[in-house]
Amino acid sequence: MDVASSSPSIGGSGSVNRRQLLQLAGGLGLAATVGACARTQPETAGRTVVTAEAPPQPVTVAPKAGTQAEMLCRSAWGAMPPHPGGQPHTITRMTLHHTAAVLGDNSNAPGRLRQHQRFHQGERGWIDIAYHVGIDRNGNIYELRDWHLSGDTATNYNPAGHFLVLCEGDFDQEQTSEAQLHSAALAFAWASQKFQVPAQTLAGHRDFAATACPGENLYARLADGEIKRRVDEILSAGPVDLRTVCGPEAALTVQRIEAGG
């Protein structure tokens, strides 16, 4: 059959409406195209309704929660005022120490810090306790020397530029606890963030001087990369907020520690 001769004419009095045109196209096997990113809905009241696809909605990414912890201020654990002087420095690396004295029960920790400070200021003649942050076995964090000032050492290295974290105990004889490792990593993560110092700078006292410090058992957790891994994990979780607490709140915490809590 001659399609042209059998089809209604287009235009004039014999023109077909849109529905007839679409029916004719369908009968001829022709495809009707409405354009990209569009959707054809069923006819409504004799009309074909074409609607555009909805644009993709933006994805909102919630900020990382980060890590919050508390550091007991100097007056809370009974520190004496620092002596005048000290060497200002810019922190460029982080270093781990131990006290090399068996702690025994963790209730001894605040008293040990007072002993260390008296020895360092008295016998050693230093301005203050030698380190910047202390960590006890239960993971309590203590504010020690002002980090604006370089630490001190009785060994043959220059601690200027080092952020010094002290773990309370003798780790040639004692094992480190999970709480102590976590808080040490947290203190280093805070310092890494605050001073823009990468975790790769983290080392032990023995890496700079002829000493066993920070003890075989603690140094092993540094040498195998565990403490650095913990630091990186804490930083990847978001900002580290190490809040210094003082006053009655901190004093009560120290009392509980000394009471064995």
C-alpha cells in the first residue's frame, strides 16, 4: 500500500491533530524523541506532558566529631612555681620519656610528679620539672612544664624543639597499660595538630642519647609503629581538644587518684 496516498493530509482542512500524528508515527514504526534528561508522562486531557528530571541534590558531609580530653593543671597536682628563666623554643618534633622509677600503685602518680619537680629544681638546678606533659598508668594527663620553654635533660642531647611527654613508670620493669598508651598518643596527636608537627617525628629519648629511656617495653610500642598509628587514627577522627582543667574540679580528680580511684 502507498503510505503517502492513504494517509490524511497535513495542513489545511484535512489536517490531523497531534494524537492522530502520533498514532500514525507509531503505525509506521517511527520513534518520537522528546530530548535528553526528560521524562514523558501519560497523556492528560489529550496532551502529552513532558517534565525534566529533578537535578541531583547536594550531599551534605557532617564534620568529624574529633576527640576531647582533659589535662589536669599544675596547681591541681601540687606543682611549685617554676624558677625564673628558661629557653624559649619552637616545637618541631615529639619525644617520649619514662621516669625510670617503678610506679607501683597508680595512686602514687601525683606524689611522684611532685618528687620529680623537687629533684629537678633542687638537685638538678633546672627551672622546673623537665617535661611538658605527664601520663599516669590510668591515662590521666598532667600539665607539666610550659611548652613555650625547652625541656631539660641529664643526657647528651639538646631537647630544644622537642615536645616532651613523660609516661610515669619504669618500663624496663613494668608493662604499659592500654589507658596510658591511649593518653600518650592523644597528647602527641594534640601536639601534632597544634604545632603542625607530623607524627613521623615521634621518637624515643634513646634515639637521641645514650640512655635506656623510655624503657624496653614502652619503646617497643614506639619502634613497631603502634603509637604513631594511634596518633594518626586520633587525628583522622577530627580535631583534638585537650582542655586544661583547674580549680575544684581538677583538685577533686587528683584527690580521687591519690585515694586509689
